[in-house]
Amino acid sequence: MVTRRRFLGTLGAGALIVGFDPVERAWATGPGSGGLQRIPHLDGVLLTDLATRQADGRDLGRIVKRLPRAVLRPGSVRDIQKMVEFCREHRIQVSTRGQGHSTHGQGLTDGLVIENRSLSAIHSIGADSITVGSGALWREAAHTAEARGLTPPLFTTYVGLSVGGTLSVGGVPAQNNLGVQIDHVRELEVVTGDGRLHRCSLNHERDLFEVMLGGLGQCGVITRATLDLVPARALARNYMIRYQVTETARVWNDLHILLDRGEFDGAYLLMSVPDGRNITYQLNAVVFHNADNPPSDQHLLRDLSVFPASAEIENSTYLEWVKRYDPVIELWQRQCVWDDLLKPWFDVMLPGESAQAYVSEVMPTLTARDYGPPTGIGFLFPQRRDKLTRPFFRIPPGNSKYVYLFDILTSSPAPGPDPAFAAEMLERNRRLHAKARAIGGTRYPIGSQDFTRADWRAQYGERWPDLVRRKAKYDPDNILTPGPGIFG
């Protein structure tokens, strides 16, 4: 926890923000103009040093930059309430930052950034639920639960993300039949755009609860979440089968066989360019088990287009499987300066009725440049439609059993600015999204796209009037999370 005393000891009392100058529209560390509005007393600190603001003025995408006027490191939830109230009074926009893993400026603002990492406590854990601060990482929740033989039901592929961050977007896992992370939230603590603190759930303030889960932070700041827990099995066996990009029909057929049988805990496709030139598919399927009941490889892989012996098999503990992509990202960060690569990601939800045709048409048009070896990858995650229960997590209409998240997680060839590469890939994203929307596809909003208000209206469809109503109710002065541009 960064306290006011520690902050003063580091930077000196002269650097402490004392108020906001409404004439200059700037935070003041000195007397300011005669109308200086003093900030409320805080348990944490409010920072305006350039290094902190620059760090919080960019996201993982490294394409869009917005320099905030100030950064709040809250020492308490009350700090967030006070500063949201203050910012509302002075028409200062507010964004919340977890690990900064969004792209294209969606979590950025030129107003106030609230860093939620200081709200990282594990507050309580019981037989079937865990309550954590919004700044807690999913890997921290996983370790705490695993010590009691429990686990959250599902995880995103990378678990170095904050709980509050993924709950604002959705949190799509490798498992197919459990929904997404927001489908397993019991209760939220939220500070709304008027500075009020709420506890909400399906049975209490449902209006707020629903719009906070997958609602892109438009109506409040998540400060605490109570999540489902289930018994954890000790071990994981992961099967990996590789196909050439020309074998799209085969890989889809094998994927459908595994989904229809439902014997695996999860099955998905990974796309990569391991040789730097040619895109390949990798079918990944995992089964969780205990030592006294190991899976049968021959049985699980029967009737596929490949011999069971051709599958690469990896055994691990369950927790090692949960964290399987963490070492990959850490290696890229060390060897490829991954954090500073441009990441014009493309992410779309596809209807099951036409997903295979869409992917089969798109994949041959992509090259190694669309992935950006060695760090670019892609995913195809099937998700059971009837398990996706949150209304502001937008999925394609239709009657198919599954919808599919299709990701192209592009990285630039080298770190640093590259306007031509960014423009090329943003145009690709625009083109691919238009193609997806024509068949009913919806945006999974972690990627890099220039969306107008009309685009957002189309994204939310019949839910748009309801979103507008809830925004007016909970953020009446429209100060929260301006990055996506939903409300101008």
C-alpha cells in the first residue's frame, strides 16, 4: 500500500497535489488561482509526476496514447469515492487501470486514472466462493483457492490480469461448457459515477450488477468481487495436435468431434507461425483428473483424422496448466521486448452457423505479417451459447449450440512506433469486422478498432436503449471510461 507519508518521503512535500485549478484545468501543487478547489483528504496518493502519467498514458497495444492529468493510487475504496465525486463536480473524466492489458486506448483518459492494483487483497474464502479486491490478479486468486483444494471454475489463457479488468470485458476461457468469467460472479462492490458505493448481485441492485459485468466500465468502478469456487482436481493432461493452414476442414471436423462428445474439459485452436513463414493450427484439448483416475489417451482421441500417437501430450499439475501461458509471456518480455511491440489485435465473436465458413475464408488471406512472429498468435475458443448469461456480453444471434471467439493477436516486427504497420492492421481489422458483422458477428472488445457511436449502437443492438438508460442512471455526467467512445 502506498501511503501519503511514504509518498511525501519519496517525492517531498512540495510535489503533493493540493487542489484543482478550474481556470487552468490543471492540478495544482501550489497556491494556484484564487478559485483553487482543494482535493479531499486521501488515504493513498494523487500523482502528477511525468513518469507515472506517461506509464499510465499507454496500454498494451502501444498504438494510442493519452496522457492523464493525474493518477490516483487509492489507499482505500473511500479514496475512489472521494475522487469520483470530485471529478464529477469538475467535469474530469475518469478511467480505471488494472494491468493495462487493453488495446487501442480503451482504458486511457486525459483526466484521472485510478490504478486498482493497491486494491489487491484476498478478503475472504469459503467452501464455494472467494472475495477479492478488484486489483487482485487471477493467478493470486488461483493460488489462494488451490491451497484449499478449490479453484475458480475457469480462467483466461493468461492469468496475470486483474479481476476487475477481465470482469469489465467478459473473460473468455479455454473451457467450452461453463460460460465466461462474468457468469461466475456472485456479488460486486462498485463505486458509481456519482461517487456512491453499492453492493450488487442478481438479487440486489441487479440493474447495476448486470451492466458492470462485461459493460466496459461505463457505469462504475469495480472495487471488490465475490467469485464462485469449485473443487479442483490435482492434475491436467493437455493434448496438442498440429495441422497445416490448408487443412482447415480437418481441424474443424476434429474440433467438432471433441465438442460433441464433451469428454474434455476444454478444447480450442491455437494459430501460430512457428517457422516465421507458415501459419499452422494446433488443436489443444485438456482433461483434468486425479492421480487415481488417469485418462485413456486412445479413448479420448478415437475417431479423429489423425492417429492418437501423433498427439503431443503434456502432463502437469492443474495449477501449472492454469498458468501455462505466463512463462511464454515472460519469455517474450525478456527476449522480444514484447511490452513495447505494437499490438493491433482483432477479436470477434462468431455465430456457430457460419463460423467455420468465416474462418476458412479468412485464414488463407493471412500471412506471417498478420501474426508477427515470433510473438503473434491466434485463438479460436468455442463457447456454449446457453451458458453465456450476462446481457451486456454481446454474442451473435442464432440457434447454434456454440459461438466462437476468433482472435488474431498481432504483434509488430519490432518495438517502437510504426504508423504504417498500425494503419495497415487497423484497416485489416475494419475489413474483417465488417465481414463478421455481415453474418451476425459481434466485437469482443479487447482488440484494436476505431468504433463510432453508430458502431456501438449496432454492437449492443436491442440492448442499446437499456445501456443508455443505465448510463444516465449511474454515471449521469458521463465521466467514466471514455476510452471506448461509446458515449462520445
